[in-house]
Amino acid sequence: MAKPLARADDDLFAPADATWTPVEPALAKVRRVVLGISVLVVAVLACIVLWLTAPAWTLALPILPGVVGGALGWLTIGRNQRSWRYAERESDLLVSHGVMFRSLVVVPYGRMQYVDIQSGPLQRAFGIATVELHTATPQTDARIPGLKPEDAARLREKLASLGNAQASGL
Amino acid sequence: MSEPTDDTAPTGSTADAEPNADGERLHPLTPFLRGGAFAIVILAGILRDQISHPNYGFIAAVAGAVVLVGGGYGLVTWLFTRYRLTEDSLRINTGPIVRRNRVLRYDRMQAVDVNQPLLARIFGLAELRMDVAGGEKSEGRLGYLTLADARALRARLLAPAAGLHADTPTAPEQIVLTVPTGRVFGATLLSSPVVGSFLATVAVVVVTIVLGQPLGLLVMVPWALGVLTPIARNMARLGGFTVSSSPDGLRTRHGLASVEHQTLPPGRIQGLAISQSLLWRLFGWFRVEVDVAGMGSQSQGGVSSAVVLPVGDRADVATVVSRLFGSIDPLAISRHRAPRKARWLRPFGAAFLSWGSDDAVFVTTEGWIDRRVNVVPHAKTQSVRATQGPLQRLLGLASVAVDTPLGPVNAVALHRETAEAVSLLRDQVERAHRLRIRSAGDQWMRSLDEPSDAPMPR
């Protein structure tokens, strides 16, 4: 059901001269769990409010938007997870993601100031972590979610050592 | 980086030893100047309600207490504060109650400036402000010294940082251009906030008269806040603006009441922005700002912006830009305009979007009402980003941004054909890589003597 992406777009957001590594499907699972909980909470709250203020038949009203919203969110999360990819090139790192709003960021190793690994409780339960690269500007926003912890650690070690080797400060 | 260490220099016990062993003292007026304004504020606060029914005894007692306590503390602190120049750093020791040892390494110093806050200027004193790589703004201040002493100390600090011998005399400066103070006044009058406030005042007056109400003090609010305050602030801060070139880099001097200097070492300039608002276009006035790294701002990366030219005409801009970028003229680089399709997303502004690039810098322009030119040296590119929203995808467009530290420079090639974006991204990544390897290191003065095969972005 996803429209095939135009070829020029692929050239821009997934250049062929790099080997692209996808992220774990567990990322989608984590996000879907969060989505499910959020939809449930909102629906329950809406039902409570309606039950207290409106005739009983209105309780059925939140069902349709809830189901449709949940289904759309489910599918979007899946597509978004499949769109995340990264590539380690000789002197820089590429991170690409997004379906509606696509984005590709090229971060030279020499510009990396520090690398963080983050993992919340839900992510830890599903066995994934997020690697964050920081340069001198917050605009860079290079994050790779959905990596296995050992992959994340390996990537961070590699980036840290490459960053030191090629560092050129500001 | 200066960090307080546990090494407490025996400042107290060696008061009778050689005066230079532990370092020099600051000027004796220092405690009074530092505490002076503070004491006045405290006095004003305490004695505010005495204005109507002055009780002279109480006033005298309070004033005396403030002077004694404040003056005493200031005097003692001054007695125990010393600074010393060692082989590789400037060491500042303070005491006795709050003990602190600051070590400011010469090779981390990026800029040293002599400033004269108003109070100090009256007495002929000055304060030294040092920008240290990775340091906080408060770390690098030393005050007060006589103006001559401050300048001599500045020369002694800068020489080792630039790889020269310590006794090199102060580098001569050549004034490049002066901004007439009248022009600063005029430019402030014509800036959007001031004009807006002026119109608001007029509107309030008209409405009040039409409604037959008496003119109240409410009229004064937009006038005072929106018109008088910016004028006073800009005149005080930017009046007498002078740009001069020195071997340390481009230096600016500004201020009518307090005098401040700012040094812009060429290696630290991350980007440049030339802007022109609608009203200024009538006079052909421009404003030039730069992103400078390591200026000790509060932000994490230590990058802030500096005004190189608060208002100037086209010739002034060319002068300043040529000083910053050498033989490269960013405004002369041929640029690519945005495709016609971009008008769907920016009906009026699309005609003014463009990007261009040569061997050294990347240039973008934007703006329909307020015009803007952003210049980023390839060597200072942080990361390169391509983005595409759903509307852009429908039109076959994408945007490519060259990231620099946060500041007035925002170099984005907006709404390009996708194929053009692809090649722009690829080329920019490659250019940034090539020039990053070649960019100057810390001791930039020494590197200027070494032969290089191409004009380097300064």
C-alpha cells in the first residue's frame, strides 16, 4: 500500500555508494506498545467523560476514531521503522529516516564531539538502544534508534576512536 | 581548561617576600569599583523609604555599615588576589575566604580583549577578558588594571598563543573602517521594532484623541519601551564602532559609555551573515554578523555571534568581508536560483532563494522583505543534511542544509530539484572533507608563514 518512492528520492536519501544497515524491528514493537497504551488511555478517559455527561449511546462514539487512529498509527510505525537506516562510510556516517518527512544527515567522523547510548525501560525490555551523535550544533540531530545493545556499543567505540583520529575541533 | 586545583598558593605567608614571587596585585581601586555599584544598589534599596522623612542618623549608620563591610571585604580580597605569568600559563590566585586558583594556558587562549566598563573608564582603568577554549565566560576576567598595564599584559598573553616569542611588542592595528555614530542612530530609528513602537504610539494617541479621552500615561509605554530604550541601548553599546585589522585577527571596538573590544581570530569564524531589512534598503544599509567559536558563551559549544558591522553600506560590507575571507568575495560567486516550482511553497520569496559555492565557501541567499546572505566556509561545515516534506516530494523538490553552530548563520539551499540536491549534497560533503583536513590549527600565526598551495579560508 506504500507508494513506490521516486528514483531520484532514493538517490538523495539512500545513496547507492554506501552499505545500508537497517534497524531492528523491535523498534516498531516498542512504539506500537506505546501507541496501544496511549490509545487505550485516551479512549477510557473519553468514555468516562461521556458516561458522566452524555446519554449512554455516546459511549460508542470514541470507538471508531480509536480503531482507525490505532490502525493508522500501527501501519505508520511499521513503515517508519523500515525507513530507518544508517551507513558507515570511510570518513563520515549517514543516517536516513522518514516516510512523510524524509531526512538524511551526513556527519563526518572528525566533527563528532561525543556519542551517547540511551535506552529506556521499555526499550531495554525489547532489547534495543538508541545511539546519539553530537557535533558542535544541535541541528545535526543524528540519532539511530532501534539498535541491538551490542551493535550500539560497537558503533560507539568505532565512532569514538574515529572521531579522535580525525578530530579537527571547531 | 582552567579548573580549581587543590594547590593553595601561600599568598598570606609570603606577603613580606619578594613582591613578584607570587605575582602582581591588581589596581588598588579594584575593590571599590567592583563593589561600588553593588553598594549603591544596596544603599538605595535600604534607604528608599527615607526619602520622604530622612533620618540622617539612620542613613549615616547604614551607609557607614555598608562601606565598612563591603569595603573591608573588598580590601581583604584585593590583598590576597594575585596573578602571575608562568612559562605556559597565566595563574590567578584569589583568597582568603574563597580560595581559587585559575590556570589559563596560553595555547588555549583564543582572544584577549581590553574592556573598560564605564565606572572603570572614569578612573582610567581597564579589565582584561580572555576567551579560553572550552572555558566559561566568568573564568577569563581579570580586573582592574591601569589601561597601559592591561594592554601590556594582553600583548604578553597573545604572543605565546600565536607561536611568537613572549616579548613581542603589541601588534600594531590598522583601522579598517569607522561606523559614524549618526548612522547607528539613524539605523536604529529605522529598525523594525522602533518603527513598530513608534506607529503604535501614534495609533494610541490618535485613538485617544478621537475618543475624546485625555492623554494618559499609557501613551508613554510604547514610546519609552519601544523607541527610547532601543535607541539609548544601541547608541551606548554600538556608538563609536570601529573595525581594525591586526595580526591577531579582525578587532572591533565599540561603546560610548563602556568601551569593549572584541577580537575575531580568523580560524574561529564559523560563518557570516549579511542582512538587510526593508527599511534599510532605502539607504543601502547592511548588517554583518559572524558566528565565532570559543567565545566563552553560556551555551555548551561555546559559540556565540559577534557583530562585525552594525550598519554599513555596500563598500563597508566589501571591506569587512575581504578582511575576513581574504581574496575570496562571497558575493561574487555565481549562484543557482531556485526552480520555478518553488513558488508553490514560497510564492514571493522563491525568487530570492539561491545557493552558490566555490573552492572555499558555501553561500545561500533568501528573503523577500528582509534580505539575507549566509556564508559558510567549507572547512567549518559541521554536518550536511537533506530534508524533504510531503509537499516537496509532490513537486520533486528537496532542501539541503549545511549545518553550523547555532547563530545568525543558517545556510540552507531551499526547494531544489531533487537531482540538483543530490549533487549538491555529494559535492558539499566532499568539499567539506577536503578543506577540513587543510584548515589551520591553533597556532594560526605560525601556520601563516608556512607555504600553502591554495588560498585558505581565513
